[in-house]
Amino acid sequence: MSVEKPTDARPGTDMGPVAGAAAEPATGLATDVDTAVLPGGVAAAAARAASLAALAARADAHATAARAPRTRAAYAGDWAHFSRWCTAAGLPALPAAVDTVRLYLADLEATRTADGQAVFSPATMGRRLAAIAAAHHDAGHPSPTRDPAVGAVLTGIRRTRAHATHQMRPLLLEDLRTVLADMGFGTWPAGLIGARDAAALLIGFTGALRRSELAALTVADVSFHPADGLHVHIARSKTDQTGRGATVVLPYGARAGTCPPCAVLRWMGLLAAAPHGRPALMRAVLATPPWPDLGHLFPHPDPTDDSAGDARASTPVDAGATGTHGPAARSFRAPAPTLAGHTPLLRAIRRGGTLTDTPMTGDALHAMVRRRAEAAGLPGPLGFHSLRAGFVTTARRNGADHRSVRRQTRHTSDAMIETYDRDHAPLVGNAVTRLGL
């Protein structure tokens, strides 16, 4: 008796469904392949190929996101510079030979301005090497920058260029008060810019933020807490590339002029007034008193009270405050205005007082700190990092230990705090103070 061999309904196969095509779960990715006009086996293979291509594109996108946008932009510029140099020298850039990179470093070191000043710093050269290494890694080539011969060249350049590290001077609390007192609150349009800059300075100083972190803040990232002060959510930072996030707290200040929650609330009040037109915004700005006359918008610890260090002891600062203590004193005097959470907190302001929806950039924040410090007559060099350095220095001089400082700065080790102590607070923890001179 003959047994009829079952035949596959799809021509071109001799082992049933093609490699489990019908059994595989769908990837959910759309393809551009018109399988209706293809034979069954070919259609399945084409669909799989298109699906894998789409997955490869998604994998590439995720790999690109592994580096921060600023890092990608810096690497792109550095790699372009190296590629142009290799083209001019008639040498391949990818993969590059070890000697090619050594010659490139030597050329960077030899590049001078008309007055003989070096154009490229050792730090810039190190970043160029990182960009070259990243390009080789992404292309699947071993990096020539790992060779000890390349490292020896860069080490020699650093020794030749040995000089004191250029650091920003810390902006201490008294310096910050000087800057704030110099602002034209209650005037137009200087008062609008002043309210924004005061909020930026106090958030940056009290929160020990990096410029990129402050520039990225949205309205939704700040929230007022009746007992703590201002909670600021940092979605992503230099040391948190995976976006776990962190929250720093800006407490209520004993003085109205340096109270971070009050400064942020004043600025948010102006943001709320802006949609009602320029006259409404101008009235809100002109109603702001000058810096010495600023009043608290929130209850705050009473600096004359022995329990001022206790977060539970506070007095409501109001026209008719009687100095009562307790939880009831923590009710908000001025509720925060309702603003769209996705909008940037710190925004660019054009000449004449035109408030935009464009966020301030990190470079703009850096320039603002320099401009304000110079206008106040403070010695430099000063920049945005001066706020972070000022927080660490002020806290250490006031007796804060390493752990409590790192809790706000989010440094991962005590080494950086020791650097601030050495450069800006050399007497902190120094045995020279115990000599009895």
C-alpha cells in the first residue's frame, strides 16, 4: 500500500513552515515589503529580513543614546577635525595607525597663535583622543589611543605645559548677597531679568547644581514643600547618564533676599503674569520691592529663636504675624501659580523685556554669572561653576562634613570635596590651626 506524501502548501520548501516563521511572535514593527505578490517562503524571508533591519535601526538608536547629546556633539566635532587632518596628511583615519595619532598630538601641541600662545590645551587633546577611541569602537576597530606610545606623548605634553590648574573662584554667600543687592528689582525691564537671575543664582548655589542640570529644569521639576522648602528634581546629570534621577532640597532662608523658595515663587509669579499681556507683566515687575526691602513669601525659621535650627520651629512672616509656632505656621502665604509643567523654568529674555518660551542654555547661565559678578565688582575668575564651588566652600567653612556636602552635590567620593578644601578652604581640617600661635 502506498502512502501519499503530504506536500507543503507553499512551493519552494520541503520541510514545512519556513524556519518557524508562523510560530515566531510578531515584533510589532512595520515593514515595507509587499508580501502579497511573493511566494510563501520568499515572503516570510523578506519579512524577517525587514524586521531584523528595523530592529538593527532601533539598536543603533539605543547605542547612540548611550552618550549624552553634548558628548556626541563634542565627539563629532573632534572626529571631524582628526579626519580632516588625516586627509591633509594623506593618512587613513579609520582605522588609524598608532603613529598617525602620535603625529596628530604633536601637531596639536605645535599649533600656536600669532603671539605664540598654545591653541589646544592638554584637556582638549585628551578629549580628541576619546573621540578617536569612540569612533574606532563604534566601527569595530581596536583603538590606537590605547597604545602606551600615544599615552606617553600626551603625558610628555602635560609635563611640558605644567602650570597651575585654572579654576573658577568660588562665589561665597557674602559674594552672592553682593550680587543680588546690585540687581534692579522693581524696575523695567531690569527687574524682570533680575527676578530670573536671582532664582537661577539661588537654585544653582543652594542646590550645588551643574549648569546643564539647571538649564534643563522645567516647571514640573520644582515643587514647594510646607516643611522642607523647595524640592528640585534632577532628571539626568553628568554622573547619572541612565536617568535614575535625584532630588535636592532648597530650604527656606532666614533672610528674604536669599530665600530660594521665595526667589523661585517671585519668578513663577511673573511667568504666570506674562500670558495676560505686557502691561500685566510690567505691573507685576514694578510691584517688586528693591532687594533690601524684599519680604518672605513663605514662613521661615526665626533667626532670633534658639530653635531656629529645628525644622519644626518657624514663624509665619506676614504683616500681622504674632510669632506662634507649630505646624499651623507652615501654611503657604502665597500659593504657587499654575503653570504648564513641561515649560522651561528659566527662560531667555530678549531686549526690551520680551519673555520667550526658550530655555536658557548652560552657556547663557555661565555668561550671566560672569556678567553679574563683574557688575558687582567681584574679583575673578568667576563663572557658573563658582556657585557649586561656593556651596562646597561655604558649607565646609561652616563645619559641614564630607558626607553631608556630598548628599547635596551628589559627588561619588570625598576626593573632590578635598580638592575644594585644598584650593578654597585650606584651613578646614588643617592641623596648622592647632599650633597655638
